[in-house]
Amino acid sequence: MPQPVRIGRYEVVEVIELDGPMGVTYKAHDPVFGRPVSLKLQTSNLVDSAEVRECFRAVSALQHPAIEAVYELGEHDGRPYIAMEYVQGQPLEQTIRSGVSLSLSEKLGIILQVAKALHHAYDRGIVHHDIEPGNIMLMRDGNVKIVGFDIAYFNVQAMKRTRMIIGTVAYMSPEQLNFQPVDARSAIFSLGVVLYQLLAGKLPFEAASTAEVVLKILRESPAPLSRFGIVKARELQPFVDRLLAKERAERYQNWLKVVEDLDSIRQKLQDQPQLAGS
């Protein structure tokens, strides 16, 4: 469809991305507050408008410094839209690819911020089903912002309907890949993949093809952290193993325990000079 000039009071600047089953995300200008916004508009018929509105309402209830803020819900030509904070950070994916050196303290701090935000969301009945470095933004002040709560929700719905894998396969849990019901423990697995990648510099499940990656996630254990010369690998390995457990019953069962254990590990290592290593 043609790019609109205005959606609600917002002046459309450019397309940021096409959001699969949801629609499209624009960068827009809010003339009232003089700020840029990320404006998501349903343009696809793959999901029902009532379902989109319900998802937008749920996301608007999230108020956490590490989650992109919601400014307004509205309609444009009968299609729901949501105006959100325009996050001007660098995706963690780009940081990893660029080889920027992060200390162990910084790496654990990033994951802890994400875990706290996902705990906040889960307490409000919302699970992010696409936790991967592209949805974790690093801000200039060292804080993080999680984006894509709504798109992740619709990807899961589309997977259920089409029986096709939609999303970032390398970060998906075994139950996602088996088209089984997903809950917070699936996102916990995904965060374990991100943490492993930050620590080891590579994904825990790598292969030449998507099909091989899926098989590895379902059947194989990742290489131990000690193989990569990681500082304090022995202290970190039990935590990472529990995040990446194949069986949900053996994984962390809730975000609160993830936050508590990671915070405890980080505090224990905090005063040790080796924590500055990466």
C-alpha cells in the first residue's frame, strides 16, 4: 500500500521495516511534542484487527525503563496503530558483529537488565517470544531497551496458523520449533542463547543450514564455556546450562529466579579483578 503522509497527528517520515504478519513500522514525527516516534500500523490481513488492538492494549501497560514506551493507540482508515518511543540505540546484534570488546561485568549487566524487563512484562501477562540480539538495543548511557513485543506475539500466532517457522531460528526454544505451547520458559531459553553468544563469541547451536540448526537445538548440547577461555566459566556454566535446558521442567521456571541468581552471580564476581576480562 502507498506510504501515508500522516497517521493520526503523526507526520510519516519513512519506513523502518515491514513487520511480517502485523504490517509496517514507520518513523514519524510528533508535532505536538516535537519528537520522533516509532509508529506501527496494521496493513496485513493475516491477523484480525481486534487481535491487533488487544495486543497493542496489552503492550501499552508495560512501563519499564528497559522497554520501549507506548505513547498512543489509535486508528487510521479503520486499521489500528500504536505510537511508541523511537529507540535510538545500537542493536546488540551489531555490537556482537563489530567485535566491540565488552567486559564480563558489562555482558552480565546487559543480560540482567533484559531479564528484569522480561520479569516486569511477565508479571503483566506478556511474554516476548523473539528474544534475540536484534531486539535488544544498547543505549549510549549503557542501558538497554527491548523492542518488538508486539511483532514477536504475531510471529507466534502466524507460526501456529501456518505451521511454518517464523522468527529467528537460532534463538528459538525446542518447544517453539516443535510448535508446542510456549510460555516464559521459552523466552528464558532464548535469553540463554544470547548470554552464551555474548560470553563465547558464537552461538551455542551453529550449522550450515537452518534444518541443521533446528536439529542441534532439539538434540545437542552446546560446547562448554571453558572451551572458549571465558573468565569465570566454572561459575557461569551451571547458570547457562539451566537456561538452555532442553526440557522445560529442567529450565528456570520463572523470571524472578533468573534475576535473583544472575544478580547473585554478578555480585559474587563484582569485586574480583578478573571480572574486567571478556
